[in-house]
Amino acid sequence: PDIAKEIEDRSGTHQIPVLITPENWCIADTTPIFSMLDSRLSVPRFYPRGIVGALSAVTEEYFDEWAARWCIHTRWQTTEETAQHASG
């Protein structure tokens, strides 16, 4: 069955990833998804202990929050693209 509408309604976003847990929680952001999954494992895999975990967290934060902004900027910053879309 197509559950896209239900997931979008529950998560409040059309973006992915969205995780629905066995407890029926709906989580729609990679940072809390990784943290929740790590808390359920005997040995953390997404954010391991030590320097590797710190580097994993910084890398995930960069790509989750900042890389998308750079992509949007480079997509819409050119004059040709802006003029084309502004004129319809």
C-alpha cells in the first residue's frame, strides 16, 4: 500500500529519511535516527566511542546541515538559472 501520505502527515515533512520504530515513533532526521539506533546496539556503530565517533558526528552534521545549503546556493546563484526561473 502507498503510505507516503501517512508518513508525510506524521513526520511533518516530505523529505527522507523517515524511520518508524517498533514503538511507532516517527523520526525524520538523520541525527536523532543515528543516535536512537546507536542507543539500541551493544556497541555504537554510527557514533563509535573516541575520535572516530567525534569525526563521524562532525561529518554527519556537515552533510546534514551545511552541504545542502551549498548545493542550493550553487544551483540558484547563477544569473542564467535565476533569470530563466524568474521569467517562468
